[in-house]
Amino acid sequence: MRAIIERIGPYRIEYGPAEFHSLAEAIIYQQLNGRAAATIFERFAALAGEPLTPEGILKLSDEQMRGVGLSKQKSSYLKDLATKTASGLLDFTRLADLPDAEVIEHLTQVKGIGVWTAQMFLMFSLKRENVLPTGDFGVRMAMYKHYLDVQRMKKSKKKNANSSRGSKKIKLPTPEQMEKIATCWQPYRSVACWYLWRSLDIKTVSD
């Protein structure tokens, strides 16, 4: 981790507001590339109003939502989020005072909000510094690259310095392995994850 931090430099995470708008935007962006998601979001916000509100979403018809490029499934997720928020079942004013596990439980009652999305909300909206999203592909890949693969290569060289590496299968770490690796990062695992994400874009370990 020290080598990664030295290569990347200062921690520069960007936060969003811990409110309805941020979670609705997260649903729209799920499983889409950045440009396509941004286009759909802009069209949707033009209809519903920005910042997004439960009232603005609930006034839209299914046809209007599909018209801006939202799938039937995502439209139902947004409607469910808006309905639960408008009824008070989902209360954003409570989240800042809840522990991480209770925030996740509170948010995942909404259709389309899974543990990963809730964890991203914890990190990027509630500014929680000790979140470890074990289901995040980028974090898993970075841990494999900088920890598991490096260890495997060292063991392989000691076992047989003259043998060829050959082809290798990537076996991403399990949640248990990730928890073990991240033990020494507490209480700043969110910070470490930010560096791991950035490390996938920047050469940080010598070949």
C-alpha cells in the first residue's frame, strides 16, 4: 500500500450529498458506461427536475421514463425509491447517525439497491472512512494484483527459479481474504480502496 500511495499521491476523493438525489442517480448509473449513463441522467433530470425529488419522479409516467432511455426495471427501482421516501419509510435525515450496517439495511429495502450500492453511498455520500466493499470488482482485482499475485510469484520463484511461469488463471480474493488483507488499513479502509481503484489506472508495481 505504501508503494501505491507514493505513486498516486494525495488522497483526492470526491464526495456527493447524502440525499435522495444521489441515490436516485446511482440507480440510473448502474451497469451503464459513463457517457451513456450521463446522457440518460440528463434527459431524465430535464423531465423530473434537478435535484431529483420523490415528487418529481412520481409525477412521471412509465412511458416518459422509458422515453429517456430507462429500462422497465430501472424505472420500477426509481419509483420504489421515490415511493418509500415520500412515505417516510426511507428517511435520509437519519442516515448520518446510523452505524454502517444499519445504513445498508435501511437502504437495501429499496428494490434495486444492493449492498454494493449502499456501500458506495456510505463512502461517497456519508463520507464513512472504514468501508470495505468486498463485492467490488475493482477492489478485488487490485488486491489480487498487488497482494495475491505478488505473493504467488515470490513463492513460485523460490520453488523453482528456472521454471517458466506459463499461463496463469486469475483467482480473485474471497471476502475472507479481503478482510484479512485489509485488517491493517482500519479504520481507513475506504481510503485504501480509493487508492486501490486508482492503482488500476496507474503503474504502481514493477514487473
